[in-house]
Amino acid sequence: MREFKFQKNVKNNLKLEFPFTEHAEELKQRISYVLLIFLVLSLCAFVNVKPIVQVLKVIVSDIKFFQLSPSEYFFFLNKNLYLLRDIINKSIFIKSTDIIY
């Protein structure tokens, strides 16, 4: 078995700083990869929607859903949004008035 030996001048071989244009190019490349992957996965989900729905139906087969009428849905949504707003506002107020000893 051969022993691994580190190079003596590793720092000289590494390029530690990049100019802004190279950072921008790398960012553009990564965003392109992410968008391409998102596009491919979206296309696969769009084409294979029936098997995906069948799997989801099996998962939630025991759960009973009910549909609210449009006006009930509107009031239900508003009520929940107001409650969420109150929770967020109160937590921010409590955090801002918190005294650290």
C-alpha cells in the first residue's frame, strides 16, 4: 500500500481569489442548472400527472375532505390570516420588549 504525501506548495497551486466576472459567470451557470432541472421536473410532473395523483389518492384514502362554499371559504381564510397576523405581531412585540438580565 502506498502512502499519500501532501504537496509542499499547495497554496501556490490554488487560485484563491476570483474576479467579479468569474463569480457572475458561476452564478449564471448555477442559476441555469437550477432552472433547467426545475423545467425538466415540471415537465415530468405534467406528463405523468395521473400516476402522481393515483399515489396521492392512496396516501390520503382514509382522510375525509369537505369543501366549504365560496363565501365560507373566504371568511375562513380571512379569519386564519387575521389570527396569523396577530400571532406574528404579538411575537414581534414580545421579542422587542423582552428584557435580558
